[in-house]
Amino acid sequence: MWRGPGLADSEEWILRLSPAQIGELDAALCTVRERSLPLLRVSAGDFPLPTLAGELERIADVLENGRGFVLIKGIPVKRYSQAATSTIFWGLGRHLGIPVSQNAAGHMLGHVRDTGRTMADPATRGYQTRARLPFHTDGSDVLGLLCLRAARSGARVTVASSAAVYNAVLARRPELVERLYRTHFLDRREEQAPGEQPYSAVPLACWYGGKLSVRYNRCYLESAQRFPNVPPLEPTDMELFDLIDELADSPEIRLDLDFEAGDLLLLNNHAVLHSRTEYEDFAEPERQRHVLRLWLALRHGRELPPDFWGNLRSKGGRPGRGGITPRDVIAT
């Protein structure tokens, strides 16, 4: 467990790429191009990183068994095309884990940018807006965010240890903790596959395999109330959500990040909550904020109970390790 003030003046959670490591990225990109490999077919073996691969193996261990997040700085995105940057991001991700689908269309590499939509539309997800995103977790073992362009202002990224928040709830309102282990209902925002429920029935926390895992997205918990089969939230549930939000955003727990062009943030969704402030963007489309996103299943990820992912399925129709079921997969 960590707290923001203990890390704010340290760089132990930052990897600044050296010129030699950037050279490895350039060489790996050339390898992929020479083989004319489609992006989704690029494996870790197709993206050779002689020394950086060892660093990524260490990072994978930190994500699962350490503080749960790492910030890699210095990817020279301004001198790469978007296609080249996407290949590099994908190649780095393949060294860390296995990409999983981020939406019902089956997209494996996502784009986080303002589309003009709002959360009032039940088919909209937060990353498609420039609105504030309160503390939450995403639907995979690991979230990867690579910043191509920063906003004109705002869009501050903040992380918080789920364990620190959990312990603070336990200390302040111990009677609320057991509610984390109850079944809750998360809106799937119109991205369910045919035959699936439009919401997931899941616990918000579990102890399994000796580890605490937390999932939380208040927006989806509250918007799931639009479905008649979902039990109404109780006043005590709202007290719990208010307390989680307050604690995660408190100076005693949170860590604010300078998330700039060329930064790659990696975090374990089971161990770290993240948020983003509202932002103002540039008028010119080519200057507007643009972040690439990967959802990854760790190769050596923690054990999780069968109900932790609710009714989410992998492409083969079996219980998956996160991700959103593509609509061409029939639920079983």
C-alpha cells in the first residue's frame, strides 16, 4: 500500500527512457515494417527489445506485486506518425500482457479524445468526453495510456491506491466495508453482446489468492439504476460511494501526475483507482488532446473469483479476464 505524499518527491515510479532504449524502439519498429505485419498480429517476439524487454518484465511485476503503477516518460511521439506510435505502443503492450477488447466493436487499440458526446447518452463512455472522470477502474487487469497530445488546459491525471482507500474506509466507517463485497450492478453502456444483460452483477471488492482487488465506477453504478431489474441503491450505498470519492481525492492518499506528450501510464486496475479532471481543448483538430489506450490481461495476473468479471466473456465465449465482449460473440 502506498500514499501519494510518500511518492510525490520520488521517481521510483518513473522510468525515463534513455537514448539507447529509444533506439531499441526505433529498431523494433523497423523490424515490424520490414515484415509488413498487421498491427494486431504483432507479438512480443516480432517487436524485439534487447534490454528494454527486461525493464518491461520488471514493470509487469511491479504492476501485479508492487505499487501497481508505473509512468514511462520520453517516448518521442512528436517525431513518429500516429501509425508508428500505435505500433510502438502495441509492441510495448505485448511485452507486458495480452490485449483485450475495449468496446463492443472489438477494438483492441483505443483512442481517448473528446467526441462532443455527453454522459447523458447511455451509449457514451467517459473517455469519449472532456468531462471530469471521477475515480474509477477500467475493465481489465492493466490500463495503458500513451499521451500523443495534451489538452490546452486541465486533464490532470490522478491515481490512488485502492488498498489505501479501503483501509481508510475501514478506519472511518468500518460498518460500510462489508458492502464492498456485496453484489452490485454496473451499467454496460449499451455495449453488451446479443443475449447478454445490459448490466454486470459483480462485487466491488474481493480477497482472493491473498490479494485485495477492487473495482469501482460510480457513474456506471448509478446509471445502472435505469434498468427495472436492478435493485435500487440504498442510502448506505451512497454513503459508501461518497466516502470512497472523498478519500481517493484526499491529499493524504492521491498522487497527481504530470501527464504529457510522450508519457505512458500503466496501472493495475485491481490495485489503483484513477481520475481525470475536466479539460479545455484547442480549436484546431490537429492540436486537440489525443491519448492512445490499451487494456491488457497480465500473463501472470492475480487469481480472481469467477464472479469478479460478471457476465463478461472472452472471444471464445468463455469467462474472460476483462475486456468487453465483441457483439459478434454469442453469450453462453
